[in-house]
Amino acid sequence: MTGRIPPLEEGWYLMSTGDLERELRRWREPDAAVPPSNARRLERAEALAYRDAGNLPDELGRTLRLVLVADDARDVAALDDKRRRYEPDYHRPPTWRRAGSAPVNVVPLRAPGVGGPAAGPWWEQADVAELESEWRRTGAVAGVAVPREYRSFVLKTVAALRAAGEPVTPDSIADSIARWLAPDDAARIRAALRAADPARTRAGWRGRRRAPDG
């Protein structure tokens, strides 16, 4: 493991919640003379090995945090792409989880003067508007039948899978959602997606459609 690196930089860290709060203040208020925390910087290989070992809190209560820095509006829109550079398999099911595991916590930092994502309802965002329109017409998203109660989870997940060039199936959607939901909740969504379209689930249908020209 590498040593402490003030202030926060893009990359992997071991931090507790208290460490993160202190480091965020140091990053936002560089002249405030806030003392350093117990945050420790990790190389990618070290971080992924720690995750694969369970991402369990260490003796100081630290778990993995991935800091992603947005220097401009393009970076804000491309945070998923940035994450893939540090965690290439993050859409895969979190098979590393065990009792006591913490999820990987992503910490987006915007440089001064850089705004957040465009305001407005999530279903009007460019990457999901087409999918929302399809769901309203057909009850499906990227061809995968989606029960109404899971629409918001699935729309945003399908948009992320497509951006990553991943297949879109009931299982790939559920695998990706499982990264940040409790196991029981992820299992419930998987079962609902499979039940909504069992033929495509059995066939392993990829569900990737080319957008119409024009």
C-alpha cells in the first residue's frame, strides 16, 4: 500500500466515513489547515485485490472509496467511463461480497466552477429518454420486459450497460444492479425480470438494438 497523499486525488483509497468527511473538507478548504486523516491511497491492483477479499472494514473502520475527479462538463457526463478505468468489471455481479462486506463507495469530486448534471427528471435525460419512450410504448426496455415497479432501476442500468458495450439481458441488468442493492432486493428484481420474459431469459437474448438512423 502506498502512503497518505494529501489532498484527495483521483483513484482508490481506504477510508472510513470520518476520514472521507475530513478529506473532503481538506479538498474544499485547502487553507483551513485541517489535519490529515487515516486515508490511505491504493494502486488499482491493490484496491481490486482488497475488494475481491470482501472489502471488509479494517481495524480503523476503513473500506474502499473510489475518488473520481471531474475537471469539466465532459468529465461529469463520463464518470461511468472513468470508473471502468479503475474497476473494469464493475457491471459484473459482486461475487466478492460476504457477511460484513461494504459496497464500493464512489466519491465524485467536481473542480471549482464545474456544474453538476443537467437538472430535470431522470427520464428526460438524454441516455434514458429513448428507453423511457420504448417502455411507455411496449412495456420493455431495450427489448427486455420490465415490470412497472422496477422501471427506474432498469432504465438507468440499461443506459449504463449500453454505454459500456455490455449485453442487455434480464441477468446482466440484475448483475449490475446487485452492485449497490442489498442481496435480497437484487434477487427480487432478478426474479421479476426473468418472470416477465422467461423465453428471452432462457435463450440468453442479448437485447441490444441499433438505434434508428436519423
